[in-house]
Amino acid sequence: MRATVRDVAVAAGVSPKTVSNVINGVVFVRPETRARVESAIADLKYVPNLSARGLRNGRTGAIALAFPDVSTEYSAEMLDQFVEVAHEKGWSIQLEQTGKRPEREGELLSKGREHLVDGLVLNPINLESSAIVGADDLPPVVVIGEVEQDLVDRVGLDSTTAAHDMTAHLLGLGHRRIAVVGAPAAEFATATALSRIRGYRQALSVAGVPNDPSLELVVLDWVPGLAGESVLKALDDGVTFDAVFAFTDTMAAGVLSALGSRGIRVPDDLSVVGFDDVTAARYATPPLTSVSFDKRAFAVATLDLLADRIADRSLPPRAVVIPHEIVSRASTRRR
């Protein structure tokens, strides 16, 4: 016979309400109590009846999560953390890709309004194209990433400061001609590109290093091949630089490959750095210096905000900034 909430409660020595709180993940439960309940759930092989739960509390037990591009390693690693944390809260996830189809955000908002999902996590590339702007009757939403707004809850890095810190790190190693890969352009001005170029320019200004526009390399799609091509084109055009700051580790991988094809040694001839500290960065040749942050902490902060929002839509919008650090590896050296 299928185990019930009451069976779990008896086995764990708690009330059925406490079991529900552990499963739903929206009410604090003491760690030792949570551990007993989770152990009883495992022992009894209890599976929550999500459809019955939805009929009782008007919730589906599902949330929607949107990334601009789910094909990147960064998205894969973030999704892994979100799925695990959501599972701990008793939620399933519906995944969507919105980078080239921003109208899909609107479709997800409609699902929230129709109570097909309990809440949404959106990662728009800029505020102008996001469906949250001008929308009425927003369902529970948390925006992640660099888009700054006060319409809904937000979780992200301070990418401007992070880019400043990485540029300052390179300047501290003696570099003065630092090329950036992923600079914004009129046809590709994402919030991420704008925030990171701002931090780069600020660090140059603080150090008294002139900003040379020829060092700001535009890449219309942040993929390895185009990133590498942009660096080789700059070299062919006679642009000189002693370091490359790629605005993602994915692009940095393309830069490393392109430089290797020309016999340019990293870090002997050039330093190369990235952003996001994905797993592959640690195993690149050479291992990549990168901006790092705790991806699980990012997912926890986001889904905690979403749980609060689902429980109480009247809360004022909140913003959480996840700390970052510069992880120095063998792709950089002192000049």
C-alpha cells in the first residue's frame, strides 16, 4: 500500500503539518527535524501526490525556468543547481529558452497567470525586450542576471564590479593593452555586455590607462568560434594587446584555441581570462583564470525569493547580490 503523509509523520515522530512543510519547502523547519522527515520519506518510499496537493492549495508543484541559451556550459551548470534546489523544495521545473525568442517570456507569464505553474524564474537579455515591462497582474516572478529593475525580485552578480576586479587583476600583473571579447554594439547590447564593459572601462580609468576602442571586440553571438575569430581579426588588423578578457569562459575557450592556431602561447605571449568559472575552465589548456561565484547559492537565493513571493505576493520587490571572486590560474602571468 502506498505510504501517506500520516505514515511519514508517525515514522518521523512529527505532525502531518510538519511533513507538509518539509515537502513544500516554504516554511522553515529545524534541520534535525527536516532530517528525520526526509529519512522517513526515503524509508517509506513516500511520493507526494502533486495533483491532490494542487487541488487543496491551488498550486501545481511546478515552476518555469527560462535561460537565453540552454546549450552553453554555464546554463547547464546553473540548471543543474536549480533542478536540485527545486527538488529539495518539492518542485518540478519546466525549462524554456528565450534568447532568440523573447516572446516566449510572455508565454511563460501566461502560464503563471493561468496557474499552470506556481512561479517563474526569468533571465532576460535586456529590460527593453522583457515581457515583465508593462505587464499587468504579474504572477510570482524572480529575474536573474544583469538586468536591473525594481518591478520584481532579482538575483544576480554585480557584473560591473566583477569585470572591474578582473580588469584590475590584469592591470596588477602589468598588462596595459587589455582586449575585451563581447563588447556591446548597437545590434547586440545585452545587459551583461553593458555591465561588464562598464566595469572594464572603470578599472582602466582608475589606473590611468587610456581606453582604446579598438580593444573592445564585438561578438554578435557569444560562442567560441566567433570569439576566436574576433581576436584573430584584431591581430590581422594590427591591433596590439598583451591580455584578453573574454566576457564568458565559453568565449575564452574559443580565444585559447584561436591563439594556439597561430602559435601564440598563453600565458607566455598573452594572458587570457574569462568569466563564470565553469568546470571546463579548470581543465582548459592552460587552466583559465576566471570570475567565480557560488552557483548553488545563486539557485538557493533565487528559489527562496520565489517561495516567499508565491506565499505572499504583497511583499515589496527584493534584490540579492551573489558575491564573486577572481580565481587565478595558469592562463595569466605577470608582465
